[in-house]
Amino acid sequence: MLSTPELVAEIRRVAGETQEGLARRLGVSFPTVNAWERGRSSPRPNHRRQLEELADQLGITSEISVLVIDDDPTTGAVVEAAAEEVDAAITVESALNGWEGLVRCGALRPSLIFLDILMPGIDGIEVARRLPDIAGLERTEVVFVTSTTDEAILTRARSLGHSLLAKPLDVARLIDSIRSHLGGRK
């Protein structure tokens, strides 16, 4: 996903807009757009959505990023290989626990998250419950990955409405999952 300064600059370039023109178009002040483009402030979620919608209208594609939150680093390597098979431009980053994953989500604002259910500390179910509190993740898709067969845990995970993939990850199913979740983003 493009950072706000990159997004504003790209919108202005493609649309041929000045900062003043873009400010009028978005219903904000010139200093606000200037601060966004210079990275001195971030837009509110509703303004970020307006920028993303405008970028979509202008045909500006943003980078697609995937975050793997799993205490097993092998999962990150498998997801990275599968993502490269789908599109070499997809970036994959990893976090080795739930707390680190939440921090990375706020910084990265990934398009897709592969989230292990069973992790020490904060588990994947709790991470998934906290994701809606992070600005900029409104369109982020989550796929649980797990080796557990405990039906009670799987039922709790399914109740959140996210997809689920069993470990060990089947590469063909993983590729299909990436394609289906990111199909509308490209």
C-alpha cells in the first residue's frame, strides 16, 4: 500500500492537480494536503478512503502487501514463495508473535494477513479481534492458518468470519487463497 505522501504525490501527478486543487477536490485546506504530502501528518480514515477511491478512479494501483503473523518462520517462507508465484510485485513480511503482528499491521497496513491461531502470548483469535481498532485496515483480508484440530478453537476462529487454511500449508491452496483474496486489489 502506498504511504500517504506517495499516494498524494501520485494522485497530483496523474490528475495534474496542484495541492490547492486537490484540497478543493477533497474539501480540506491547502496546508492539510501539503502536510500529508510532506509526511508531517496523516489523514483521518475518511480522508484516506477518499484518497484511495480517487486513486482507484485514476487507475493508480498501490503495492500489494501480505503480512504473516506466525511463531513458525517456515510459514512466512511458504507464503512468500506462493505470493511470488502469484505476482512478483507482492511484498511479504513476517511477525513472529501476535504483539509484533499488531504493531506491523499499523505500520504496514497489509492487504492480506495470514494469521496463526495458536501462538504464545496473544493468540491469533485475539489479534483478529483487535485488527478493526487499527486505522487503515478496513479492507484488509485475514486468513487463519493452523495445525490445530481442536473443534472448539476452530469454531471460535470461524465465528470471526475469516477463511481458514490447515497446516502444513498446501501450496496450491495457498496460491488460490492469495489470488481470491487479492483478486480485486490489482
